[in-house]
Amino acid sequence: MTAVDIAEDRVQVRQSDSHDRVHGSPVDELDTFPKLLLNHALQRGDKPAIREKDFGIWQFWTWRQMADEIRAFACGLADLGFQQGDKLAIIGDNRPQMYWAVAATQCLGGVPLPLYQDAVAEEMAYVLNDADVRFVVVEDQEQVDKVLEIKDRCPLVEVVIYDDPRGLRHYYQPFLFSLTKVQEAGRGYDHTHAGFFEERVATGKGEDVGVMLYTSGTTGKPKGVMLTYDNFIITGRNGILREGLQEDEEVLAYLPMAWVGDHLFSYAQSYVAGFCVSCPESAETVMHDMREIGPTYFFAPPRIFENLLTQVMIRMEDAGYLKRKLFHFFMNHARRVGTAILDGVAVPVQDRLLYALGRVLIYGPLKNVLGFTRIRLAYTAGEAIGPDIFDFFRSLGINIKQLYGSTEASVFVCVQPNGQVKPDTVGTPAMGVEVRVTEDGEVLFRGPGVFHSYYKNPKSTEETKDAEGWVHTGDAGFFDEDGHLKIIDRAKDVGKLLDGTLFAPKYIENKLKFFPHIKEAVAFGDGREYATAFINIDLEAVGNWAERRNLAYSGYTDLAGQEAVYDLIQDCVEKVNADLAKDAQLGGSQIKRFLILHKELDADDGELTRTRKVRRRFIAERYADLIEALFSNQSSHAVEAQVKFEDGRTGTIRANLNIRNSERFGIAEMRKAS
């Protein structure tokens, strides 16, 4: 990679080399997804395009069959009055029909808008109104009921189409249609309007807006990000070229369709490369379905990999003595040489032979259980992943890499190159992307994936994207000596303690979440004398730990309040403090006091976004009394909180939360030095 120093701005810049940047424009005649779809139907019509597991049986559609289904869907929408430029919301799990709704909308020159399927009705109402949605496609009765609940507050919504008819027999609303009936009408419309479909597809251009995806709303109301076909097709193609992906890749689509990563990995890159995408039967069967499909290309946020490792370690704790000894022996060897073997580094013959034996006895069976046997490439992003977790999977021979991206980038900003994978960086700029770090430490980027605009929000667009196309990420970071980008925190969240010590809450929180017993953490300290933290325990991991020690508990609140659990978490906090003590800049921000929250932070309670990002401002307001207790001399604090259950009911949790002091290392010496 080349480094360009811009003296007048005193910033750091990294960009892809000239060979990477030649991939800056798509093939003219295949510059939209509908055009790519019809091309695949001609070129590889009999090859599988998408699969779905239903009632335990895998069903698949070829590219030709999928094109026919989408054609009928698009013509059915036209028959219902869908016009060019209309917005169509899609609400449901990963299903072929939901992806067809995206493509059918694009065929007509409309803009698809996937929503998070677990969003509550009020969240949906905001997006439907803000985006001026006229048409809604939903998966099942649950989603129909949500739309009906808010229909009177969404005056622009005219048509609601459902896929799964179960439970909807006695729903007679005139605006409610089954997808099957819409497709039947579409085939008739196609027959009587010869050439209509082809003409509409042909009018699409690469610079047209192809999809709208809403931001998570971490700091305020979500914004509609308008992304063009060029954004996704060029970015997807560059990713395919950089990683050497082929048309025979297997991908499991299990992450929310409303998330930009799913739109790139499960939709855009499939249409560009021509590989098959598989939809699991349900969220509960994802791991089982993964073992059956054996994906070769995989993406998961760090939490997924953390959960997988937690499950592995829990099972090993329950295994027999000999099996445990064998597992730990070979895993220690894998951690020592496995990553080097994966990266093609020279390793002594005896170590290679022992690793090969471990592959037969431990690594191979373990990867098979996880469904990772055939993975050639895996990505993780969204949060920092613990070095131990990262090294664990790479030592098994799984090529997992970190990437850095955003909705406004069509995902890719930076990605780790093969053979240059580090646990503490997010890699080098993606193909065609330039990255710079300002004097203030903010990360900026520009490239082919840069978003068109925020919908109906020119002020935010101008604040985020400048006249030269640079996007201000709001993230603080720097380039290391190898040209790899390191992300510290959100720039606006980086503060200082009263003594001037740098305070980066997300950096501290991520270190805490590296431990399998900690599911979530929120750190406080800006403008204060010392740092503190809220902790959410991982119920499964800590519950298993408690059961093996014969500790009885009735639920999360009871378990979280036990002294033994506090001892366990205090050990984790103090290990983080010992690690922070080694950092000259952050050593003074070690955690002095912490408490374990009485409930799990929940998106339904507004504490997390749908992508499980902490809504820091909301939490600071909701738990202001607990925060003040952490910065006082209190050893406990009574709390009463309203919670929302999955069925929509609300309840009250009452608890008396303990507040613990944790050991800090070298603080006195640091203060003397300062």
C-alpha cells in the first residue's frame, strides 16, 4: 500500500495502489442488479441461485427459476399500481421471497427498504413515515399484526403483501394481499403487457438509487442512507477480486436483511459472482443448517464468534478427563503454530506433523461441529474481537479476518490482507478506497461505495460527506507502522478524566467483553475523577459456571447479584486493569468501581440498537442514579426498572445492586510521573 502525506492538512492517508483502483466502474451493460439477474438466467440458468430449508427439507431455485419468480412479483406490483421511485419496505427473516421483493422493486425502478424484523411497531412506524413508504412486504402474521397496529399512523402505506398465510385466514383488510396472488396477477399482467418488464429493467442505470438502509440510530433518530447500484456492484466486485471469490461459493444468509453487510454479502456479491445463497429454517437452527450447507464464505459479528467459543469451552468443561486433556494439549499447540501455518510461514516439520495429527483428532471434528469445515474466508466486523477469540479460530485453520466499514461505505473501508492479519487492527484500505486520519484523529474515507445521500436530510449529508467526497466517520483511529488502521473509539465519545488521562469508553468496554462471562459493558468517566462500568453477565456462560459449582439461582437478576459472581467479574475487571496499566495513554483510565446490572440491556427497552450497539446517551439518562452511585462511596443501591417482555407486556424489576471496588495497577506511580 502507498502512504501519502498531505502536509498542508497534516493528516495521515492510505489508499489502494493503482492496480486496485482500475476497478472503478462496472461493466456498462450490467450496471444494475435486475440486469445481472437476467444475465445469470441466461448464462447459468440451471445452477442454484438460492436455497431455503423448510420443514427440514432444503428447497432450491435456479437462476432461471428465480428470475421467473421475480418477474412475476414485479409485474404483480405494477398491477397494484407500483410506480418508478416508489418505496417498498421488507420486513421478515431471511427468506427467498424477501430477497425477491428487493429485486422485484428494483426491476420497476423503485427503492427497496429492508427493516429489522425484531423491531417493535413504533420503530417501524417512524421508518415507514420517514421513508414515504407506499408498499410493504412482510413474512408472516407477526409482521402483519405490527403493520396493522400502526397503519392508521402511516397514511402513505397503501398495500401490504404477506408471504406465509398461516393465521391470516380471517384477515379481510382490502389493502392486504398474499404474495402468491400478487404473482398470479403479475403473470397475467406480464402476458397482456408484452415488453413491459424488459423495458423497465433496461431503463435502470448504475447511478440510480438501488436500496435505502437505515442507520442504527445510536446517537439519535435513524437516517435513511441512499445507496446506488454502482455503490454495491463496484464494492462487491472489488471484494470478489481482492479475495478471489468464485461462482461456487456457499453463503448462509442469517443476519438481518436491514443490515448493510447482509445486503452486500448475501445479495450484491451473489448477483455479481453468481454464487448460491442459503436461508436457514429459523434463527434457532442456524448452527445445524450451517453444518448441512458447509458455507465457504462467512460473515459474523464478534458476538457470534464469542458465543461459539463459549459453547465449545462449556462443552469441554463437561467432557471427560482424557478428552479435556487431549483438547487442551492440541489447542495449545494450535495457538503456537496454527496461525503461522495458515499464513504460510515456515514451521518446523515436527510441529507440522503434530498439527496434522491434531487436525484429525481435534481441529477437524471441532470445525465440523461448528459448520466451519469448508470455510475459505470469514469476516468479522462491527466491534473489536478479543485477541484470544480471534487467534482461537485462526489457529484451527479458519481464515477469519477483520474488516472496517459502515452503511455509508457500502460496507468496505478497510480489510486485513491475507498473510498480514493482526488481532488489533482492521487492516488496510479496501480496493479503490482512500483512508485518511485528520490531525484531530478522526478517520475519513472516500471510494466507490460512498453513499448517495441521506433521505430528505441534506444537512446531515453535508455534515457527513464533504464536497470532495470524503466521509467523516466520527471514529478515532491511527495507522500503525505497517499501514494498518487501528480504531480506538467514536471520536465524540473519547474524553478525559479530571487529571487529563485519555478516556476511551468503547476501547475499555471491548476489553471487558473479551471475557466469555461478560456479555455487555458500559464505561463512564469523562469529566470524572476515575472510570467506572456497568456489566451485563452472559447468562449461559455464567449459568454453566454456577451450575458446576452447585450455585442455585432463579434467573438473571438472582444470578447477577450473587457474591461469587461478583468475585468472578471482579477478576475479569482487574485483568483488564492490568492490561490497561501497560498503555501509557490509557493506563490512568482503569476501572475503579463497577456494578452488575439487574437486567440485560435490551433493544426493546431502547438501551441497544437493533445491531446491538449501546445507546450511550439513553443509558446515561435512564440510569443516572446508578452512575452517580458509582461515583460515590455507596456500597449498594436499590433500583426499580420497567421492562418489556417479548409478548409486549411490561413488568417491574426490583433489586439491590452491589457496587464493588476493583484493584488498579500503577495509578499512584502514573500520577507522580504526571
